Amino acid sequence: MEDHNLKTESGSGGISRRDALKYIGLGGGGLLLAGTGGFYGYRKSLQLSRTDAAKVRNAKIVVAGGSIGGLTVAARLMRAVPDANITIIEPKDEHHYQPGYTLVAAGVYKPEEVIFDQKSLFMPGMKWVKDYVEAFEPDQNRVITRKGDIIDYDYLVVGLGVETNMNSVENLAEALETPYVANVYKLESGIKFKNLAQNFGGGKAVFTYPTGYVKCGGAPQKITWLTEDLWRGAGMRDQVEVHFHTPQNSLFPIVPKVDNAVRPLIEARGIQNHYHQVLKAIDISTRTAIFEERMPDESVREIRQHYDLLHPMPTFRTPKPLREGPLTREGIGGQLDVDRITLQHNVYPNVFGVGDNAATGAPKTAATIRKQAPVVAGNIVDAILGYEPSNAYDGVSGCPLLTRYGRCMMFEFGYNGELVNEWIFQPTKETRLWWDFKVHGLKRLYRHVMMNGYV
């Protein structure tokens, strides 16, 4: 049998084992642009010597959470070592393509287009524990499931995501049951919102943005702008007041250059933006959204806004086993306490985090996971082989900002809000190209590239 061990001699034309570990963490995002050169780099990134592959194979790797983050890390590892010992803990039979929820609410996708059979997402050889995580016990290197099963691990990846906190806005749950209120963060509610928007007879439409970390931070703006464009196209724009309330000081403050470009476009459409305002309660009987306005000078006042259609946003939080367990710490909102560069836990070196539940400060999006997953996979291999983490997450994420039907701004940005790859994305322009990529391309990237480990 041919020996596929990596060459380690200087000038041999191969790459060292240490360099191979770095390649594992680089990922294949560049494949979209780099053509065959990128594919060659991707193939090299999966090479391990037989000895190193055997060490990875003997390690028991457990992934808490079978959504996009956990599955992409697991798939990436199995591309490197096809018979790696990987167990996924995930309770659900259905996997939802959550970046598509806004497009369902906008009437672009059908609901069934964002639903995958969970079982179909597992690569051959992955073990599936169909249960919820109940508790983490990192001092014993084990996870306890809701059914009481004990899952031991040598290395743990935490990818539980975040959830909406329905208690963060008074009467929110009750309001969502009325025929005037829906939002895009649950599939059923997104379907309801589509019907409400398409059959809206006019009046005040109120959209809100929450405090704290936000799952897909552009979604509340996108559904506001798409809905306004829907009414404009239906010839009833003059019958609707569109209000957007946000605790932030601008529409997209995380990326100032994009914010400066998008604000005049939105203001020219007559959307009334209200800054420094947090939704605190909903009066269902009078259809009133109640906000607390907190100004930079620390003055506070109550703002009451009548609505005929309301898209309310609660805050987000991590699932209870994480936010109340030993893997978080004070001051990070219940998130996983990881180094934001290596994504390794700051206390338990055999624990790694990916995606929305990790306290990195990066946006909580699938675009972030595409960058993080190969770093986590590479650093797990580093740890198994006894090295310090050699793979670094640079904080880059991305956002397809849907500004109207058929138009989108696409951009990538780093930890400090600086734009990257501007020459590719031309991020301050609304284009049809990026709309088509968002609608037709990104779901394929999610399902067939990320979940198959080709990142």
C-alpha cells in the first residue's frame, strides 16, 4: 500500500506535519474564488501521517449540538480522519436553515425549503445521541443528557447556539398569539408574519431591535426593509407608517462604512428610525409597544407606540446547561468562556466552542461559523497531538444585507468593524448579484460545503 505520510525534510517538496495542522484550520472558504489552486490547498490541508491519524482516531470527541457549528467541525475532522470517533448530541429530527427564515417571512422561500432531515446531515461514521444536553461536568470530562445518560469525552466541542428569551419583554408570548404580532425567529411565526404583511390594510407597522448579543444581527433590519418594499410594490406605501426602534445609535453601527452607506438609502424611503429605544412591554388591549428610551446623557423616558402590525424582538441567551453551568463565567452573558482567537476554553483546554454560544464578540451568524469551524477542527488536532493551538480565528464574519426585493449589500468585516475583501464585495452597493447569491447560493454553501466539511 502506498505510504501517504507527509514529507518533513526541508526542500523535499512536501509540507511538515506542523504545517499540515495549520492547513487543517485554514478551511476552504477560498475555494469559491481560488478555483483549482484553492482545491489543491484544501486537499493538502486534510493530510495527516498515519501515526498522527491514529492518535486522532483514538481520541473520543463529543460535539454538544448538531446544528451548523457542531456539524461543520465534526465533518471537517472526518475529512481529515474518516474513521474519527465523533459523537453528536442533538435531540431534533429536523434541522432548520435559520438564515432562510427572513426569506420565508418575505415570501421568497417556501417553508419546506428551510427544513432538512437531521439524520441526512450526519456523515457516515458519526454517532448520534438523540437527546438534550442537561449538564456539563468538565472536571470529569463528561456530559449528562436529559435522559440521564453519561457521555464521556477526551475533547468536547460546544455548539448549542442561542435561544430567544421570551421573558425579556413583558407580554411578548401573549402578544405573539394575537393576529397583529409575529417575528422571523421561529419558522411558524415567520410564516404568520408573511401572511400578516401580505394582507396588511395599512396603519402603523412597528419593528424592533433588542439589546445584548443578537442571533443574525441584520435580520430585524432586513425584514423591516423588505416589508416596506413589499408594500411599496403593492402600491400602498402611502397607507403605511413604518417605524424601526433600536437601542443602538444607528442602523448598523458594527460596520461604520456600511452604516454610512445604508442610512441615507433607508431614510429616503420614509422609514422612521428611532434610536436608543428598548422594547420593554406590549399592551395587547390597546396594541401599544412600550419602549424605554435611554439617551447618551443617561436620561430615561417611556415611549409608547401604537401598532397595527408589530415585529417584536426579545433578547437572546444561551441554553440553560451552558449559562448556568461551569463553562461560562461572570460578565459574558452566559456564553462559553473561550479565547476568541483559538476558540479554546480559557479554563478547560480540551473544550472548544463554535458559533453563537461562544463569547468571541463576533456576530452570531453562519458566516462566522464558516470561519470558526476549521480553526476549531485544526486546534483539536493540535491538542490531540500535544501541540499548542496553531490555528487562529481572525474575527471575520459576513452579512448579506437585503435592502429590498432583488437587491442586497454583501460584505465581510473583522472584530473592529473594518471591511475586508472590499474589492470582491463592493459592500456599499445594492446589487442583484448578491441578492441571487443570498437566495440561491448560500443555502447550497451551508448544506453541501460547510456540512460536508469542505471549509
